[in-house]
Amino acid sequence: MGCGTSKVLPEPPKDVHLDLVKKVEPYTGYKTDIYKHFIKGDGDAIKSAIPSPPRHTNPHVEQAEPRKNRVAKYRAKFDSRVTAKYDIKALIGRGSFSRVVRVEHKATKQPYAIKLIETKYREGREVCESELCVLRRVRHTNIIQLIEVFETQERVYMVMELATGGELFDRIIAKGSFTERDATRVLQMVLDGVKYLHTLGITHRDLKPENLLYYHPGMDSKIMITDFGLASARKKGDDCLMKTTCGTPEYIAPEILVRKPYTNSVDMWALGVISYILLSGTMPFEDDNRTRLYRQILKGKYSYSGEPWPSVSNLAKDFIDHLLTVDPSDRMTALQALKHPWVVSMAASSSMKNLHRSISQNLLKRASSRCQSTKSAQSTRSSRSTKSNKSRRVRERELRELNLRYQQQYNA
């Protein structure tokens, strides 16, 4: 939702960012595979997943050969056990120590995602072990499923379900209508998955709309929780308190910000933020300045002003209020949230007014605003870099001139 959302990562290890499949284009069948010409070499980006319009002239033969070489080179990076079972189709994501590719099972033609993680680096190895520890334990219809794992000395290949239906809010924008009843259907699925995780002693710690994907493009698709890169799994005998500061700024619970030990209730705070966005397309807490944003969260003050809030039921607002509670002990658990009257009744007593227009407008406005601020920040960094380069060039020129004068004096 928007451009370049930053993430607060766990303190140990530092500067590690491993993304699960966050967004993939809908799979349209292997006979019309839109990815087949877009396999890129390691380090290249996918420029487009949409085929170019047909040209009237014949394609240049000399361009085909380098592409074949790149494809061969990229596939050669995979362990032979993987390529014996799966056809490598496209690079669809990347992290600091990982690549995510779309593959097709050779026998069944079923599409999957493979996350290739470089474990020769200590940080990559630690995060990989943590993620596998979680994914190997879970099996739930609303949680992305680990299918199998291939391990080598320097890499781990995690074969996972491929969610092709897109992100939650992309689907909402594309739809013609969205009501409170639609919102409760979405939240029921997410809450079911979160309740299951919490029962196993697993805290996701990075719940946000970008990590909620539709399994397929159909109207009846389920929602799946993805990205367990920051998840914490409690082992037997451990207490339930966590202390690591991590998450995505707008969704971080107050107790994490004040560096207090916390429980899985941080996931419920994040679900409160998601519910607020789901019904309005706006954020309860938002500020480009990180310090001011955190102050808002710590106060727990938000409003129901602006469209479409006048059309949203009091029961829906009550649901959000019981999640966005600063004191975690007063916050609803996943089970309590599933039993809330608004969810149980599927918003039966609520207005069935179509909230789609206001939500879509707010979502698109926010996305545009974030893109502009990202471009502005990049421009500022570029300007600073240019100034820095200029001053360096001035210093180098002065040094050359000084050196030249010294040589002239020495030769004289």
C-alpha cells in the first residue's frame, strides 16, 4: 500500500530483511505464461510482467542469444535436486540474503514459490532458521504453507504455496463495492489464522495489509497470512514475553515502543490498525516524522472524522476501539475478537452502504502521497550526494593545484 514502507527490524541480527512473497501477478495458466520471457539473472530486476505489444518487424536474432545465456546462468544457480522437480519460471522478489522465484512442478504443472536463502552469511542463516522454525510448525488454511525444503552447504530452498490473488487492498480498489460485511469476512479469515498462531506460541510481529494475500484471483479466494521473517516462536518452558524492537512503524504497538517486554497482543494492535484502514482507507496513526508518529501511537489517540466514518456502524468502531487499546491487558485476544458481536453477526445490524468509493479514494490518495514523499526523500538524498561530490571534486582540484605548485617550486 504505497511506496517504500520501511520496517523496523529486530536488533540482533542487524540490517537483515528477508521478504516472503509479498506480491505476485495472477497466474493465468502455463499455456499463456506472462512470465516466460522475463527470467532475469541474479541482480537484475524484472522490468515488466506484461508482454510487449506485437511488433510488425521480426525480433532481432542477436538479442535472443544473450537472454538464453542469462536464463541458463540463472537456472544453473539452483541445486540439481530442485531443477529435477521444478521448472524455474521467474524471479518475483528479493531480499538482502534471498531471492524468490515462481516455479512450476514438472509432474503436476502446479505453480509454487521457491525462496532461495544464502546461508553462508551468518545473518541469513539465523533468520532462515528462525523462519523455518515457524513455517515447519504451521498448517492452516489461512497461513502460507511450506511444502518442502532443500538444503545445501550454502543455500536453503524453501518451496511454498504461491498466492496469486494479489494484496488485500489492491483487490478492494479493483472491486466495485465493499461493505462492512465484506470487512468482517476478511477479518474472520485473518483472525482464524492469528488465533491458530497464538495457540502454537507464535507471534507474527509484522501483520500489515501487504502481508495479507489472496490465494487466487477468484471472488471466493481465501486470505493468507505471509511473511514470517520477524515471527517469534515460543519454545516449551519459555515465558511468553518478547523484548526485541521490530515491526513496521505505523503498526507497532505502544508497549514495543517503550521497550517493555511484550506478548502476542502486539499482533492484535496491528489488527486494530488493519481494521481501521479496511473500513476507511486511512491510517489511524500517520506522520512522515517518525518521532511524531510514535507519540501518536503512545497516546493511542485517533479519530473517526472524514469519509466514510459517518456511514460506519458504532459496532464496527467498538471492535476497533477494543483492539487499539494502549494497555495490552485490556486489548481483545484473537478468540475474543472472533466472538465480538460485529464479527459474529457478519455486520448484520450495520448499514450495508457501499464504502468502496471513499476507501478507494483514500487508499489511492495515500499511495500517491507516499510515492511523492519517497521521491522527495530520494531527491534530497541525491542533492546531498551531488553537493558532497562537488565538494570532494573541489578538494581534489585544490590538492592537484597544490601538488602542481609544489612540483614547479621543486623543479625550479
